[in-house]
Amino acid sequence: MLYEKLNERKKELGLTTEQLSQLSGVPVGTLNKILSGETRSPRYDTLREIERVLYGGESGTQYEADADCVKEEAAVYFTKKQGEYTLEDYRRLPDDVRAELIDGELIFLEAPSFTHQEMITELLVEIKMFIRSHKGTCRVLPSPLDVQLDCDDRTMVQPDIALICRDERITKKGIYGAPDFCIEIVSDSSRKRDYGLKVQKYMNAGVREYWIVDPKREKIVCYWFEGEDAPEIMMYTFRDQVPVRVYEGELEIDFAGIKERMWDEE
């Protein structure tokens, strides 16, 4: 059935309903009715806009050209297979669509939660204040920040927090090469990627230290990639003081204090 095919293609592309709405211009409520099968016969114009994004013209329908339409441009690269996308495709995404490009695969990111953003703010302040008080030269920045991790045209990531201590890696568009320290705040949609793919990517690219902060499980997994037995892995909870190895443990993040200050979603 039509709605099953649309859902299958949407899942294949890794799009959320909100992102499909942004790219197609079709309201989320209308999309939900179509994708659930509640609306069995969508209006032609509505279906055309959805197919434009999902299939990029592959469905056989001929669309009118519109040079000023962002959706038209977005549809072009959706005709590629995962693994074939490049930085050119990534940079053609609309400004309000968040995504990462990893080994030629476009991964669309959901809007972050309040807890996610509050955790980023807490960690960012702790690190920034340490740098300032010690008159350090490293720079710490939150996402969105383009990091051309492998210095090629197939990968562009957006760490939740990146610490950069080598100014030669800073460009007007973002970071060219590996940051010294990356932190990812785990969400349900990023869990597999943060715990799996990014560990390998960050280690191979030359990131020195990588933290996975998991608010749901209240734990922190810390990877140190510069030791003789790399990767060295340490596990902490939200009751602990967690040392930053890049600063040889002089900076410790008090997660118990952070937990007390954060909004309790329960």
C-alpha cells in the first residue's frame, strides 16, 4: 500500500517526520495522517511534494522545475545510495536540517531535548572556566560545529562538545581534522552510533580523548586513545568526579553537582 511504501523509503533515508515536513513543506499533522494510512487518497500536490523528497523524481512523476525551491535541491541527492554521499551533498542541506555525514552516509539528527542541552551547557561551562582560570589556549565549542574528521569529502561530524588545542585545525567553516577531546551526550536515537561507530571513527582520526555521557543510564564512559594499551576505557557514574585526561586530571568534572543542578524530568 502507498503509506507502507512511503514509510519504508522514509526509514531507508533515515528521515524523521519533522525533517520530511521541513524538506517537503507538508505539515507534520498531514504527514502523520498519510504515513499512518488514515488518509488513503492524499491530494496530488501533497503527494508530489513528499515523493519529491523521498524519491527525487524516481517515482516517475514529472515535476515542474523551480530553481528557488530548497526542496527541489534537497531531492537531488536523495537519489543516491547510502555510502555515496559527499560533502557537496551535505552542504546542500537546508540550514534548519541537522545531519552528520559518516563514511558517505547521511545521518539525520533529531532536535535535542532540554536535558541534552542542559548537560552540554553544564559541561561547557566547567571546561571553559578551567581553561580561562589557567590561561589556557585550547578552545571548547558546542554543536552545531562542522568537524571534517578524516580530512576527506565523505565524513563531517558534529560532536556535542569539541575541545580544540591546535589552532591550525580551525577554519572559517569549522574544524579540519580531529579535535583533541570530544564529548557526545547520548539520546535514544544516537545511542548505537555514539557507543559504536564514533568510538572507532574518533580513535582512528586522532582524537585523544572521548567521553560518552549517558543521562538516561547516569553513566560516563571515558576513552583515552594515547596510552600504550589504547583504547583505555574507564567507567563512571553521576556520583563521581571524572578526570579529564587531556589535562592530566587537573580538571575534574563533578557529575554529582551537575545532577543536583539539572532539571528533573521525572
